[in-house]
Amino acid sequence: MSATRPGSSAPLSRVGAITGGFVLFNAAAIILWSLPLPPRTMAHVRAGLAGYMIASGLHQNWGMFAPDPMSLNAFVEAEITHRDGRVSVWRFPSTEGTGYYRRYLMERHRKWVNDHVRSDDDAPIWPDAARYAARVNADPANPPTHVRLVRVWSEIQLPRAGALPALEPWHRYAYFDYDVSPGDLQ
């Protein structure tokens, strides 16, 4: 007779095997996904695991590391036109100036904005991002009527020996316009 968990008729060995299998599968998936494998091999590994890794939020990339790290400071703003014609600028939340705990909690949101809302490859999500900006900035007395998404970026220069890095100018590019309907604000 096998031992059972209190209040359960399932044997501990079966529960343990299922739990252990789940943990081992996740550990193996994370390790395989994160290994710096040759590009051809990595394409096969990522193709097989992509659905699970993205749906579970376990996907990672090594874009901040060599050989080609991101060379931009970038963020997204929303220019919001209100019914009375006033235009306000709202910046999607960022981790800048926050403590470690708050930054940890906001990291996925920051990645979503910088990696997806800003990207031409993810244009299908732009209307949702614009509606979100309108809802966050909704004022019943003066509701938003239009949202324009704007990419803002500055190139990061390589450091030079003995010199302070030059401050690059900030560039702005309006890339999506959205007319807000009253139903978008609910």
C-alpha cells in the first residue's frame, strides 16, 4: 500500500512524479532556450519551444549581450488630443527612477513597450496600446479623441578613452494614429 497525501486518494508517488516531471520539463526548456547554440540549431530549438515559452512568460533573449547589444535608449510616448483640442503627452511607464523592487515588478511591462509597441513587426497591437493610453488619460469632462504613438530614441555612442561620451540628440517619429471612440474609454 502506498502513502497518500492527507485529504487525497492520489498516491504521493504519482503526485511527486507529476510535479517532478513538470519541474524537470521547465528546467530543461529554460536551459535549452537560453543556451547560446549555433544559429541553425537554435532556430530548431526555438521553433519547438516557442509556443510554450512565450505563453508561460519564460522566454528570454540575450539581446543586451555581445556581439551586437542594443545601441539605443528608446521609449514610447502617446500624444493625446482631447475634445477641447488640448494635446497632452503621456509616456508609457518605465523603470527609470524606480527602486529595485518596483523595477522588478515593471520589467515585463517595459519590455512589452520597448520590444513590441515600438516595433513595426508588432503593428497589430498598436490599436490596443493607443486605446490603453486613451483609457489611462481619460477625463470624463474632456475625453481623448485621438492618440498618436511616438517613438523616441537616442543612439548610444561607444566610449572613447579619456573622453566623456557625447550626448546624442533625441529623435522622435510619430508612427501610428488612432481615433478614439467613446467605447474605447470603458
